[in-house]
Amino acid sequence: AALLVAAISTYLVRRATRPILNASAAVEKVGKGDLDTRVETKGNDELAQLGGNINQMASRIKALLDEAGASDNRIQLQNKMLAESEALQTDVGHILDIVSAVEDGDLTVEAEVSDRATGLVSDTLNRLIEQLGQVLSQVQVTSRQVSTRSADLEELAKTVAGNAASQAQ
């Protein structure tokens, strides 16, 4: 009878402690980061509720970590966009400085060309400044030629006027 009572007691103790040991092992695995660990639940007793709560906790922790990872990715993207925006603002400020210098008559300035969207604007601005310089050089040469021709014409007009006066006398 004692052996039978001991065997039944051992069976009942194992049956009662096995879910607790399983739950303990699952909590330990979840604590180590294995969030896919689940406790097998049978029935509707307190131990089954404990297992369900552990499973729910592991699922919620995993979901929160996924959300945190997604938030981190969004923050990194926003930081990257902010850095790009600041770089573009710097580029635009530089381009405006170049335009201001050209407006003041300095055609020796040159805009920095970058690989950003403003690089194309800077490159175009540099070409326009170069072309403006060429046009102004041509205007200057033409102006000198006109001035020389005008002086020649004035001299010729004086000569013609002198000849006309001589002929009139």
C-alpha cells in the first residue's frame, strides 16, 4: 500500500510540477531573447492560464520589439532626410551667394557642383556666368571697335567739313 501511495504521489507531484517547470523553462528562454517560445497549455486551470499569459507576454514583447525596430528605421530615414535637407539648404545658400556676387559684377566666382539636385543648378549657373563673360567680352570688343570707328568718322567728318568750307570759298 505504501508503494502504491508513493507511486501515485510521485505521479501526482510530477503531473502538478511539470506545467510549472515547463512555464519556468519558457520564461527563462523568453528572458534570453527567444520570443518564439510558447508554453503548451491544456485545460482551464490556473497553470493553463499562467501558460497562456506567458505566451501572450512573449507575443507582446515580440510585437513591441518589431514596432521599436520599425520606429528606429523611420527615425534613421528622417535623420537622413534632415541631413539631406540641411545639405540642400547649404547648397542653395551658396548658389544665392554666387548669384549675388554676379549681380555685383564679379564674373570670376564659380558655384560648387555636387552630386545632389543642386549640382545641376550650380553647373548651369557656372555655364551661364561663363557665357555672360564671353558676351561681355564681345560687347567690350565691339564697343572699342565702334568707338574707334566713331573717332575715325569724326575725323573724316572734320575733313569733309574742311573740304566743304574750302570749296565754298
